Amino acid sequence: MAIYSNGDANSYYQHSKNFAINFPKLEHSLDVDVCIIGGGFTGVASAIELSERGYSVALLEAHTIGWGASGRNGGQLIRGIGHDLSKFHSQIGEQGVALIEQLGVESLQVVKDRINKYNIDCDFKLGYCDIANHPKHIKYLQQSYEQLQQSGYPHSLSLLDERQVQQQVIGSKTALAGLVDMGSGHLHPLNLCLGEAIAAQQNGAQIFEQSPVKSVRFGDTHQIRTAQGHVNAKTLIYGCNAYLHDLEPKLTGKVLPAGSYIIATEQLAPDLVEQLLPSDYAICDQRVDLDYFRLSADNRMLFGGLCHYSGRDPHSIEAVLRPKMTQVFPQLAQAKIEFQWGGMIGIGANRLPQIGRLQHNVYYAQGYAGHGINVTHMAAKLIAQHIHGESQRMQVFEQVKHMRFLGGKYLRSPLLALGMMYHKMFG
């Protein structure tokens, strides 16, 4: 059965979630200050930010809280926003680039503070390592290390050679160098998302599941309709990312849903865990179609990758990812795979998150391009600050132009898949 993008029954995170709360379906009329569409990190983080500031909030989720990428991702909290910010100098200037770099560091603290403030049990652990598995990637790690040091990055960094990285971080001969960042880390994403939803509700936000939005009518007061209820709101936030579908065409065409997939092994023996990832860091390599992996709190290898632009799920995730995993870790050749799942992440053409407004009282955030945990929380903070009149920092993102993907609804994924194939072969 290959229903990975539309169902999460075989997710390790669903198996190990701490919260069994069910939010009601919207079946009545509601008047609020802010309506949020989408119950992933963007939505729940926005609900917390705004309810903390005293706004009445209604959040509408088509499925269940954390159903999409927020509850299925690799669980890696990694510094940074966007990719190669230097290319945006012409649009936002040096100050704009510097601000986004600052926000990329600040975003880590937003998540950490949220976990601490609300005492959310989500297996959070510091420690992340970028791995070079090709000689050309070693130079990139060296440059990244120097840039982070020069920028005053506030967390501990270590640049490791081949011997050091294989002894200290990863028991794999594929690793040629590593850049350890003790400001980044890993966590259980679904438990974080559910914990934040509970916190938002405790702050007064009203949260509704199984309540897909059928239509939106903009105005000084927006009218947002579901099958059995409707919300009247002065301000609207779209937080659907890759699962927006056709609800708002002005946003849908600027984000491509791309499949990403994960397998989880059985629980591993402590001595084997010590061989594989002795420091228990989250890991990413540097290839275009990167592999990312880490240990769960109960000692399973969670191995992800296979960023898929075709719009079709593989018939068997295990069949595709197990060979990748055993190439990195031959020690896992006999390990049983107990969970396999996937979901859609949202990718924009320029790999910079899209945060802004469709009009003065309609906000959106999407296109996180693989940095979803920290950037969703930063986007929520920026939007809430803008609504409350605290800060105009969100406007640096509004200055960036985002192109629509060519090919329309049915051709944009196949066209991008061809382009990525060309890039891998000849780039």
C-alpha cells in the first residue's frame, strides 16, 4: 500500500505520540479577531503567538493537528532560513540579507523557548552535524564554518576531519568531514506540534479538526466557510504550505509539493547505537537529494531522503531507502524496518520562504524548503508582531519576488523533476 502522502498511519511519530487529544469539528458560527487555516507548525505557532498577545483565535485544520509535514518530518531543528542568501542582495540589500541571517539564528531560540515555556515533552536534544561525503563538500563545510564564526554565531561549532568525524559523530566510512553545530538539534515533531496546540488552546485559542475550509470571502471581515460552520474574522492567515491545494490560487502556484520519505528501524541494541551515532546528533549530507538521519529517543534509526518532485509516491519506501541507509551504515543490513512513511514539503523556486500578505489583513507563510521546524515558528512570530504593530521585520520577505512554477497544476511537478534530474547528472 503506497498511500504515504495522504495518510500517516504507519508513521513512527503517530506510534509514539504523547498526546491523544481530539479537537472538535466546527459546527457553528464563530466571530474572532484572527482565523488561521492549517494545523501544522505555522498554524499552531501563530495561534500561540496571537493568543499570548490577547487576540481571539480560531484555527481550522482539514484533518488532525500535525497531519501534514509538521507531524511527519525528519525532526531536525537546523539553523538558517533560505538557501544562498547572497542572490537576494539586489532585492533586499545587505541589511535585508543580514536580517534574514539573524532571523535564521533567532528562529532556533524561538523553538527552544516555546518548549521550555510550555514544558512540552518532545525528546528535544541539542547536536547537529553537516557531513561531507564527497571531497568538494569539504570545502563547503570549511567556508560555512568560517562564515558562521565571522558572523558571531552564538553556539559552539566544531570542524572535524575524517578521523574525528568517524570517531566522534558517525560510524560510517562515507563521512569525510563534519561541521558540528551545538545550537541546532533534533526532536519529535508531532509531539511538539500537539503540545503547542494544547498550549494555544489553554491560552484561549479555539482549535477545530476535521474542518476543511470550503470557501473564503475577503473583506474588512473575512468569511471562512467549512462544511458545517463558518468563521467571521478581521484577519486571516494561510498556513497550509504544500497542502493548500486550490484554496488560494495566488499562493498555490508559487509552491511545489515535493515528497520526502522516512524509514524507522526496530529498536537497536545499545552497543550498535554507540557504533552508529555515538554523540546522538542529527545528520545531513550535502548532496542535492540529501540523506538525513538521526536516532529516536528509543534507539531507532530514522533515515530519510528521496526528495521526490514527480508528484507520485514510490510503491515501497523501504525498497528505495533501505539501500541508501545500508550504504551509509552496513551495520544495519539485517535491521528490521518497522515504519515507513512520507509526506509533502513545500518548495519555492528560489528556496526562500514566502512570508507576507495578499492584502492588508490576509497573511500567509509557506515554502520552507526543508527548514520547516525553525522557519515556521519564525514566520509565526513575524506575522504576529506585524499584526500587533510590534515590528515590521516581516516586510523584508515581502520585498522578494517569487515566481510561479511553469506548467500549471498538472505539469509543474514533472517539469521540475526533469530539471532536477538534469542538475544531478550535469550540474
